[in-house]
Amino acid sequence: MLSWSEKYRPRRLSEVVGNEKAKHELIEWAERWINQDPGRKPAILYGSAGVGKTSAAHALANEMGWEVVELNASDQRTAAILKKVAGVASSSRGLLKGGFRLIILDEADNLHGTADYGGSREILRIIRSAQNPILLTANDLYGISKAIRDECDLIQFKAIRKSTIVAQLKRICKSEGIVCDELALKEIAEGKHDLRSAINDLQAIAEGKSRITINDVVTGLRDRKESIFNLLSLIFRGEDMEDVFKASYNLDETPEALIHWIDENLPRQFSEDALARGMSYLSKSDRFLGMVKRRQNYRFWRYASFLMICGVIQAISGAIDHDRRFVRYQPPSYFRKISQTRGKRRLMIELGLKIAKATKTDEEYGRLRLIPLLREIFRDMDRAAAITAEFELTQDEVSLILGEKGKKRAKEIVKLAASIREERKMEEEEGVMEGAGVITTSSDRVEAQSERSERGGGQKTLFEFG
């Protein structure tokens, strides 16, 4: 059965709900491409999930008569695939009347997994040479590297008002021939700024009904929502396997996330034999999750879920009364590590790009070959400061070069680099003054040079760093 969020996806920008300012900016952006404006750029549509970013992109293409080439989060987005699909599309024209291809890269803020290795660098290369319009969508703008953000126009999609969501739900009910109380629609829209989620809830509640009341909504939403904390409690209390497994269907978490929640909290609740048996089932479940990634076959999720839920319940049976105690469940530490690693990886790529630009090399060479070399050169404070000033490195970037123990030293280097940049600025100003005849005698120039030497202490050129 076709989902209503797809069935009622807008075909024109005027049909996209809310975000009038963003739609206006999107039209202006498209016109710059149509008019071959020299300042045209790719664009990033950013905002929370379900506010209409991807729908707006497709509606724009339909309205302009542009062909669409789309890569979403379920597709592999390695550098090779991006080069083959988006790379070709960015340089060849479409066959339809609009003459353009619109390249849509959905969830561009999620280009950090193993499958997307090298994707960010390839996107940067593509957008710098694009002959066709490119739209990237992102829930988190700062999940996209700064190097890519700087090459794009930014268009923000904001949360949709509750009254706007209710009006859209009314139109869908009318089209589907369903009588729905306004109070019920308001309850569905309550606390949401995500139109897609509201439409999905409406469809689930309306299934098999010709009329929807507030009671239907309250019951339906209660049945559909299951928090991760409630599910952990059901698992660790050893509740009926079948009931707990069914409850997991309504959990707003993937099996790949759920296994980390169980792994984090199982040792907090159980010890010794029960813990060992539980971890054994988690290990088996993880093998099926690995098969999902390797084969891109999501049917294995069901087996993985069964083992991590029913297997753990089986493993802890008999130990529940012995180990029963109050435990405050904790989010997986793995998530925090991933977040930190993602930020560090993004910073490393941006540092590689900055070094590559300064040394006229490519990003990979700068990241893999020159950063280790800089780590050795940065043992000398003066050289480190001179390079930091020349490359315009930030304190975080200097810390990354120096390693974990170099944060204090990085602060000193950046401070000294700021002095060097100020010195250069003064030299440039003095050069302008000299060119204008303000410094007219050789003694004036000698005195100025002497003052510079006292302030700077003999600055090295880039050729003298090594």
C-alpha cells in the first residue's frame, strides 16, 4: 500500500506546506541557474526531518522540467559511485525541456560511515565543477564539512506550525473520504513540527475506518509509541518474549541502535553467568547486523532483533530475582564516541583541504603525508607559529597536528601566530606608506627595518620551514 506521505507529496512548490521564505529563495536559486548567472552555486537545504526539504527539491525539478538524479541515505555513496553517478550528471545536460539535470544528495550530513568513505572529498570536487544544479539536504547543517558549506548557498527550512499541519491533515482526510474531528487532528499534530510524521500517524490511525475521533487518536498513538527505556525495562524484567518482541515494532530505533542500548545496560543489571549468556546472544545478533551491511538486505534485521530481545530474555531467566535492583538506564557510550570521532574526522578533512590549498597538493596527500611531517616541524615553536600564520590554522587544527597532549602548546602557537600576522599587516601598511613617499630616506627605511626586527625576531619563509 502506498504511504500517504508519498501519495500526497507535492508536485509543485506552491503545494509544499509552509516555509514560504525558503521556497522563494529556492526559486531565485533555480533562476540563477537558468540565466547562467556567474555567481550560481549548489545549495544546501537544511532543517529538521519531515519539514519538506526533499519534497521541495522534487517539486522544483517537476516545475522547471528538470530531470532528477538522486542519491539517498540507503544508497552506497563511495567516491567511486559518486563519481560515476553524480559526477557525470554534474557535467552533462538533460534531455527534457528544462535542459538541466537536478542532482539531489539526500542526508548529506550522514557522509561519515565506512560505506561513504571518500564521499565528502568527491562531493567537493563535483560541486566545484558542476554544470548542473545540485541540491544537498541535511538535518544538521554543521554535519556537513565547512569546505562544502563554503561552496554552497544555504537555504533553511524551519519547523512547520501546528495549524498548518492540521490544515494539511484535513485536506488528506477529505481526499480519502474520512470524517475526522478537528480535535483529533489537533491531537495528532500536537508537539510535532514534522509533517511527514503527522501524515504517517494519521494513516496508521485511519486504517479501516471511515471516521476518526479523539479516542481513536489517543489509543492509536499510545499503541504506536514505545520508548527505549520502557522496552529495556520489559526485556530486563523477563516479560513474555512474544509481547516484548511485538512491542519492539513500535520502537523508534533501528536494531543497530537497540543492540547498543542493550549492550550498555545489560552489565548494569546482571552479572556473571546471566551476563555471559546475554552477551553471547548479542554477539550472534551482531553477526546478522553485519550481514545487513554487507548484503544491504534488511530482512536480516528481524533475526537480529529476535536474538537481541528474545535471546537476552532467555539468557537472564532465573537470574532476575537474584539481580533485581533499581538501575538507571544509560545511553550507549558508543554514541558519544561516534559523535566525537565524527567531529574529529570532519576537522581532519578540513585541515587536509587547508594544507592542500596552501601547498598546492591534494587533500589526501596533505592529510596522510604532510600532517605527520608538520607534527615533527611543530616541535620548533617559531616554525610552528610561522606555518600556523601562513596556513591560517585554528587552535583546534593545531591541536590536531600536535596530538592529544598538545592543547596547551597549541594555544601558545596560535597566539604567537597572531602576532606574526599582525607584524605582516604592519609591514604591508609601511610598504604602502613608503610607496606613497611617506618614508623618503634610507635612514627612515633602516629605522623601520630595525623596529620590525625587534618586534618579529627574524621571520622565516615557507621555504625555510623544513
